[in-house]
Amino acid sequence: MIAIKDLRIGDKAMIRGFRDCARQYRQKLLSMGLTPGAIIQLIRVAPLGDPIQILSRGCHVSLRKAEANVLQLEKVSI
């Protein structure tokens, strides 16, 4: 498993699960479509490194790095 910090711009990864986090925050991620099995792509990183923009299921989502580190990812080459 890798973290979001291990991805470079343009890299794709599959969400495998979530690290320990508050139940409400996990529910928020799930409601945004960031579910296990979904493919995400790192689109942009802000100049100071926070926030980041990812593409998932055709939607652009911006998250803080600390929030995105909750995702357990597996890098894919599609």
C-alpha cells in the first residue's frame, strides 16, 4: 500500500481502503465517491504542497494532504 504523497502528477492509483480516521470523515470521503476500488489520478499539487487535486470518477476533488493520507492506495498503470 502507498500513500498519496508517493504519487507524482499524472499517476493513477486504486483506493484499497482507509487508514484510521474519524467515522464522519470516512463517510464524507465515501459520499464524494472515494470508495474502495475507485481509480484516482493526481492532477495538481498547490505550490506550497497543500491542497492537492485528484480526479475520481470524472469529478475533480481538492483535499488537504493530511486528509488525503487517510486513503490506502495501490498504484496502477492504466
